Amino acid sequence: AQSVTQLDSQVPVFEEAPVELRCNYSSSVSVYLFWYVQYPNQGLQLLLKYLSGSTLVKGINGFEAEFNKSQTSFHLRKPSVHISDTAEYFCAVSEQGSNYKLTFGKGTLLTVNP
Amino acid sequence: SQTIHQWPATLVQPVGSPLSLECTVEGTSNPNLYWYRQAAGRGLQLLFYSVGIGQISSEVPQNLSASRPQDRQFILSSKKLLLSDSGFYLCAFFSGDVNTEAFFGQGTRLTVV
């Protein structure tokens, strides 16, 4: 069965600084990879996804992620964060052929300070 | 456009009472439907999924059940709630197109007291 590890439960940064949120996964088959963002008491919004093709994926709000198959990683990056990026970020994996069931990491709380 | 509706937004229920959370999807047909639960300080855990009317798969043993009486309706139920059922419940769907993603409802905050 697949699993997802988000290495940092909390990441505090200052406004306009770069940020990287780390995600590693394990699976015995090919996977699809996703990053979601959750604002307090709301549902999840997709930031970006990797299905196939280019390993560098660009998403909404200036975020990007790179799929590294050899390291089984899918780290999320943003070159300059804003106060409004403060939220919880979830990495998720779906094994191909699994009816698109998602396995989530435990989340990383990104706090952007002025 | 594809949309998903989930209600109620918040719910406070006593231990031992029944539960019914409803989720409906618009703008697509024959979607895969999912119920996830998010407990405090933890990630999201898949509870149930459905690939068609009347087809329910349970991912974890628990006090809850799910039903899909119509193509775009997914219901999460319990006959008697436990304190451990408290959490944030999210409904989601995939529209069956490999190039799409899971769309999530706004969630239901359930507190069992």
C-alpha cells in the first residue's frame, strides 16, 4: 500500500521569503501526485498535480513542484510567499488503477509572518 | 461546470444519536465518490468510496456506513454516534477523466458530545 510522508508539520517563514514544503511517498506501482491547500474550516483546493510528462509542474498562486522518481519525492516550492499563503498544505498520492483513491500526508502548516 | 455540495457545515450531536451527512454533485455523470475524515492534527483518511450506484467500498472498519442511492448522491450515516466520530468530514469526487482531479466539498465539522 502507498504512504505519504510530509517531513515538516509546521513551517514558519517571513513574507517574500522562498519556501519549500517536503513530501516523500512510497508505492510499488506508478502514481499520480497532488498538492492541496486548506484554509481554516474549508475544503481542499488543488494547487497542482503530476500525472505524467514533465517532472516540473506549475500550479496556481505561483507554486510549483518537482517529481523526482528516484528519490520518490514531490516537494512544493514558491519563490516568494505572501501573508495570504498561510494555510495547511497536503501532499497526496493516488496509485494508478486504484479508482483514484487518495492517500494523504499529515499536512504542513505554513505560517507567513510580516 | 462541475460542483459539489455538502451539508450541513457544522453539526453537534449527542453520543448515541444517529447521523446523516449528504453530498451531491452537479455537472458530471457517473463520478467516483469519496468520504474522507480529518481528525485534529492528522491528515485525511479515506472512509468510503463508490464507483457506481449501490456500490460502496469501505476502507477502514468503523461505526459509520455509506450509501449511494442516486448517481450523484452520496450519504454518510451512523446509527449511534461515538465520541471518536468527531472530526471534519469531506466529500469528494473524480469525474472519471484521467486528466481531472478530486474536487472536494466544503466539509462538515461534526462534534459528538
